[in-house]
Amino acid sequence: MNIHDNWTSIEHIRAEIDMMISDDTVFDAIATRKEEIDALKEAWRWRVELLKSGPLEAVYRDFGDVLSMRNPLEPILRGVSGSYVASDNKGVSRYIVKPVDEGQFCLNNPKKLATPFKGDEYKHQYCSGMTLYGGGERTSMFYDMAEILGMPGIVPPTFLAIVSSEAFHDISGIDGPKEKLCSCQEFINDAEDIYAFLTKIMKSETTVEEFSVMIPRRDFENIMILTWLGYMGDCHVYNFLVTPPYCEDTHNGLFKIKKIDNERVFPEKSYSMKNNLLTDFEFIHKYNPLTLSSRFKIEKLPSGKIIERMKFYGLENSVAAFEERVGVLQKLLDGDVMTIEEIDVRMYLLGKAEKKGLGNEIAFFPIEELEKIFET
Ligand SMILES: Nc1ncnc2c1ncn2[C@@H]1O[C@H](COP(=O)(O)OP(=O)(O)O)[C@@H](O)[C@H]1O
Ligand SMILES: [Mg+2]
């Protein structure tokens, strides 16, 4: 095995591996990671069985049918994780499959972003308190939260499964099928990412107002609520897909946004949130306050149900941070009416409070005071 073939080109990780290689630490780390990856899969096996008879029963059955067609999983070259497409016999892409040990900075990442170590600095780049191999349960939880909150169609059905495929990457270079714990998601066909979509629109004669109203306000607000509650750290423009109006599930002839790649959510501490949909684009919706129905969703948030689900996924350590966000969000709605943009800034600042020696009260400071704090 030539270990360097597998490792990342990110300098600090490469340097760490080079340093450790001489004293076999790297091989010990590989062995430990392999044991952990196997143990994780086994720990999830019974819960995956439980999930199969839950609300996604029909999706699991369909997924099983597609896999039983035995078409090879096709690796997706795009992105930073190991991702594969499962297709049916008509050649239609049906599911995306992401093994949890092929995520960014995980042992078997096939895109030169692998390491056998679990260095704190990698976790830091992700989010404080997010386990490197824990993307599967987080992304499933994100989908479940959208369902609990009655936001159908925003997040494609996402679920954990144990899948066997020859296509999966393993640093040992073993041939044959490898059985892995994976996060799986319905594949959205006929979609383009929002960057391509908006670039096209901006090149046309369409005004900001015109393109804004092509995206339903309700969907826009639902995405905001999910981002705030989950403290989503991965909202860049390639992680939104847009389906055109001729798609069946699009209502009122409007475009529909789907949020994919939801692994960086529910951190143990609200540390880093990115909301590029709002910061990078001039959707007019953001200059409005939340609609009454969104306000109602937040005011009457079924936190207990969401927390129960988080516990099922082993996300107990993320509950306190979630509860804090709910509290702050509800309190923000209590005061003077704010625009979505202002709520977003305040939710974002929660993650910066600690560095400034402050707590969640930062969300309620007058804007002028916040500007002063963040100038320094
Ligand atoms: N549900 C989906 N439907 C269609 N395409 C998808 C879906 N999920 C991911 N993809 C495609 O696969 C690419 C990589 O997936 P993503 O989940 O974003 O992985 P990464 O962690 O590597 O960023 C995406 O940019 C997108 O093109
Ligand atoms: Mg992505």
C-alpha cells in the first residue's frame, strides 16, 4: 500500500502524516480508524433496521429494489466526499450514496482529502463538536427536522443504510464488494445547482424582483428556518439544486429549491453557520419580515419531538445548542419586527459570541453596538 496515494494534498495534514510515518504512528492510526469504522457500522445496524419500517418505509423498499438491479454504483467526481449514484435499469439516476468513512478528512476519502488522524484542527474547520464520521446521522436528522416542521420537498428524503459495493473506496486497495454505513438521498433529476441557475438568470433581462419571485417565498423562508435551527455550515451555492417549473412537484409554476449535502448541521456548539443563499444573492424576500406562517412555525416549534429524534441519532451532545438557538429565535420574534436578513445576522453572530467573550445576549444588542464589537 502506498499510503501517500490516498492522502490529502492539504499541507498541514500531509506534514502531520510525514512526521508520523517514521514511527509507525500512522499505521496504528489506520488500524484504530478501521476498527472504529467497523464498530460504527455495527452500532447502526439495528437502528437502520428500525428506520426501514419508519416513515421512509416505501423509500427504503424502493432503494432496495434499485440496488437489487445490481447496476454498479457510479462515483461522482464533483465535490469533496466519496459519493456514488445508484441507477435503475432504465439508466435513470435514483439515489445518491455517501459512505460515512469517505467524508472529508475521513480515512477512506477518495478525493485526496483523507487522513487517518482525527486532528482537532480538521474538526475545527468543520464545526466545533462535529464528529468526522458522523455526517450520516446529521444529514438524516436534518431531513427529519424538515418533515417534523411540515416543510415537504425542501430536503430530498435522506436516510441511513448499510450498502455493499465494489465501487467504494478503501485505502487498502482491496477489490470486491465493501460493506459500508452510508447516508443516502433521493437523486433529484432535471435539476441544476443554484449558481448555474442564477448566473443564467442574471445574464438575461430578468430583474432582481422578477427572479426573486420565481422562488416561492415559503420555500425561501423554510430554508432560512432550517439553516438557523440546524446551524447549517454548508450552504454554498452547489449545495442547492433548482428544479424547473415543469417538474411534477413544483407548485404554481414556480421553481423549487432543494437543499442537498446536509452533513454539517447540529454542532455541539453553535459555532459556524453559513447562509450563502441569503448573503450571496439579492432575493428580495430577505428584506421582508417572516410571513405569519413562518413565525407561527417558530413560535409553536415542536422542540420536544425534534430533540427526541436527535437522541435517536445519538446527537444528545448537540441538544443544548439547539435549544439555545430555538430560545434566541423565539425571543428575536418577540421584539420589534425584524427583516429575515437581520434575524440571519443575529443568528450568525451567536457563533461569534464566544470569541468576543460574550454569550447569546449578543443576538439582542442594538445594531450600532454590534457594528462596534465586530469592527475591532
Ligand atoms: N440528491 C441529489 N440529487 C442530485 N444530485 C446530487 C444530490 N446530492 C448530491 N448531488 C450531486 O453530487 C455532488 C456532490 O454531492 P454532495 O452531497 O454535495 O457532496 P460533497 O460532500 O462532496 O460536497 C453535488 O454537487 C451534486 O451535483
Ligand atoms: Mg457539497
